Amino acid sequence: MVRIWREAPGLLIVTYLLLGAIGVGLALVGGRHLASFRNGELDALWIFVGGFLAWRVWLGGRNFRVVLVIWSGLAYTAAALTIARAWNLAAFGLLAVFAAQIALLLSPAVYQCTRRNVTPGAVTPTRRMVPPLWMYLLSLLAGMIVTLLYLANMKAVAVPSCGVPGASLARLPERCIGLGQGYPLRFLTADHNNPEIDKAALIRDWAQWSIVSFSGLYLLCRQFRLPSARPSNRPTGDGP
């Protein structure tokens, strides 16, 4: 496995494309909150474009690799911001797919594939990629802080267990309308100075912002863990 990670860019790129197909499947079964990740015509277009970019990376195009990293990064960010609302296995699976795609593009083998002045097998991570324990703990703390800060985000909402379920605010009596706080889920509802906390919504908001915080911390730490390589005597170039 270690040898594949360092010396088999073709296999890793094929795996990247297979993960993309799995992501499309997860979006199809993930419910309405993952609707932005599925669109028949766009899916076909992006699969074609993604396949073309991956093929160019395999040929050594470093700029195409950068495009794919940005593309996968944006998709990962969009998936992370749906966790609280979706909260199902498909959403977490989609997040894992995009994270795995980014890891494949940052692997030593794919990195080396786009660097002609690097000796084969010479690229190795300067440090381990496994996050330390403090990063998980700090992410949980940061996630809770962001969750609490979003209490400033307020909106009129229907008071739970009051009025006709599913009715619009315009059709509810005044006693069934309260002030909801939090984002993306309103986990605190003030019903005429009688606050009510939705513990499930609080946990889902906290989980989402913890994941986002962890991703930001990990990305920041990766800036100090760039691959190191030994230059070779081959001519330099940017690839096809």
C-alpha cells in the first residue's frame, strides 16, 4: 500500500475517478439537502471534465492537478456545510469521498507525476499526515464557539408542538411564533421569554462547525508539511 501511495500515480488517479462516481451515487440517495450535488446533465458534464483533467494530471500537467485540488476542495467545503441539515450516512459518506479525493491528489505519487525534475520515488512527506490529538480537541472547542456565536443569527420560527404541523408562519397564531436562534439549525427557541433548547439541533450544528474547524486547522498545518524531493538530472518542465 505504501508503495502504491508513492509510486503508482495511475492507480491513484483511477481511484480518484471511481470515488467521484461513488459521490454521485451518494448524492442521489442523500435526500433534498444534497440536491445541489446532483443534476443529470451537470453530473455527466462534470464527470467528463473531471475525467479529462485527471487524464492530463496523469500525463504530467501540474496546473491541471491544482485545478482538481481546488475543485475537490470546494466540493468538500460544500458537503461540510450540509452536515447539520442533512445528517445522514450519505452526507458523511460524501464528505469522506471528497476528503479522500483531496488526499489522493496530494499523495507523493501524484505530486511526483507532475514534476519532471524529481527522481522517481524521491517524494516523501516531511511529516506524518495523521492529525494529532490536540487538533481534534481544538476543533471541538472551536466548533462550540462558532455554534454559540451563531446565536446572534435570529429568525421567526414556529414554536414546536404548537399549531398545525407544517403550517406557514402566516397561518399560525401569534402564540405559536417564537424567535429561533442558531445556524444552520435554530437550536434555541424563545417562546415569550420561555427559552427551549433543541439538543439534537445543537449537536448537529456543533458537529458541522467542528468538522469545518478541523478542516481549516488541518489545511493550515499541511502548509508546513509539504513534500520534499530530490532533484534529478532530467530536463525540467511543466508537463503536457
